[in-house]
Amino acid sequence: MPTDGAAAFARLAAEVRHDLQDLDRLVAQAVEGAGRLGGPTPDTFVVYGVSKVVHDFYLATERLLSRVATPFGGLPNPGPGWHRQLLEGAVLDLPTLRPPLLSDRAARQLDEFLRFRHRFRTLYAFDIEAEPLQRLITKLPDAHAALRQDVERFLGFAARSGGGALTARSAGGDWFKSGLAVAERSGDEPRSGREARSGGGDPPSGSGAAGQLSATAGAHHCPRPPFWEVM
């Protein structure tokens, strides 16, 4: 009979590997879509569709980061900086909990897709330009490879630890769904039907492991070039 920690880790690892499969699929779709953006006047619907796939790449990345952050350090507190703090928190070394989930290199690469995520959500479809979108997609395979390599390394660490840092509750769906609800209402995002389905509760914060993450989040920052100036 597996221990609670081992069972919780097995579930977490299975969910993370499912996220990785989603990311593989999204990258393949984005690269395929980039080939349809050529020509002097690309169709607005095609440009929007491809940009939505690129947006979804970061959405899936954020779901993966949230899934791991919940039992290993806690999610950032709700607020306008939630999305950036989640990415920055992934590069922190939390000695009593976990090594960094992401390398600085991977975080720098993903940061551009975080900025595109915000840009996508504030533009009308007819304002999205094909050429800068194509340039961004050329960077996607490398960012994806760096993310996948770091996540596989982290899963190896968690497997070697025997799942001792996890509990069945913290790896379960409720806290993760609550984290997605926080993401929905943080920063530029309105409340949505997805939040209503998520359960709506806030992740643990302010004390213990989550407090440690909040207290150290300022020590590691992803570079912030001008606000996705290519679009």
C-alpha cells in the first residue's frame, strides 16, 4: 500500500505529464500555423487562430507551474502581479521544500510568452500582426524544450524524494482548481465561467511554506524588456 506522500506524488506526476503532452501538441500546432501566416495580407481569422494557440501555450505552462507550486511552496497571493510572481517563483530554490522548478534560462524564454499572453488579451483580433507573431513562434520550440527539460529534471527530484513533501490533499484537484480561479481574477482577467467551475477558493497563503515563497519572491526576477514591443 503506497503512503499518502507517494500516492500524492504519483498523481501529481501523472497530471504534470499530461500538461507536457498538451504543451507538445500546442507547439506543433503553433509551428504548423506559422506556415499559414505568409502572404501580403494574411486572413485576420487565421492570424487570430494562430495567436490563440501561442496564447494557449503559456496558459498550459501556467497550469503546470500552478500544479507544482500548490504542494511545493504555495501559490502567489492574489493580485495584479500573480502571473509574473508565479513564473518568478518557479526559479526560486526553497531548501526545505524543493530545488528550482525552472532554470533562469527557461524563465527568460517563457517571460516573452507571458508578455504575449497579456498583449493577446488586450488587443482586438484585427490588431494582431502576422509578422511579429511569426517571429515569436520561431522562439517557441527552444522555450518549450527548456521548459520540458527542467520539468523532467524536477520530476526526477520528486521521485527520488519519495513524495515525502506531498500530501494527498495538497496534490488533489481542489487547491489546483482554486489556483486557476485566482489566475482568472488577477490582473487583466475578468471573472469567467471557468472560475465558476473551479471552486473559487483561494490557495493557502501568508504563513508556512506559502509565506516563505511570498517572502523570497522578490529575490529572483525575470528580465523585463519593453512591453512586447514587437507588436
